[in-house]
Amino acid sequence: MISRSILTEEDRSRVSQMFIQPFIAYTTKTHTTFTIDTESTANWNASSIDGKWTVPVIFQISQILKIGKQPISIQIGGKYYADSPRYGPDWGVRFNFTLLYPTARPAAPVERTGFAK
């Protein structure tokens, strides 16, 4: 994704950024998901000294479960910044709690009928 500026024409040339988010995820039969990704940002106008890139490497684990009848997803993740601007972070933590509202109902079981021979 390339970000676009909504600034005035005079300021527009000073904005030049890029965001990349590749990921790999694996979900088990118990609805646990392991994800590794990055949310890398490049500021092409920054000097090399200030740092053009912010590159967190993020490992996350999430689990879908129910509290009563309400399905939820909980997630925890850690970030290690492989590269960041001067005075940027070295690490981070992420917590998520999401209420899920599925719209599809489980399919009714198919009734199997035998053929007479």
C-alpha cells in the first residue's frame, strides 16, 4: 500500500511513505492460530541517520473460544523491531479481545438414504 497525501499541493511533495504487511499464519484444529508477520513502514523522505524504515517482527497467538454462548477471539503478541528510526522502540506487546458475531449457521446434517438392491 502506498499512502497518498491529502495535503495542499505545496506540501504534497514532502509526503512519501510505504506500508508492507506480509504474514504467515497456521491454524490448528482447536482454533489456535500462530502468526508471524511484519508491519513495515518506509519514510522515503527521512535521512539515513534518522532511519527510513520501521520494521517490527511480530509473533502472535490467538484462540477462538466461547464465554457462555458468545464466541470470542483473544490474542497476545510480541514485537521485536529489527529496524526503527532514531529514538524508535526496540520491542512491544499487543493484546486483543474481539467479540465475534458469526452470520452463517452451521449446516444441517445431510440425511443419508439407502438405495434398495
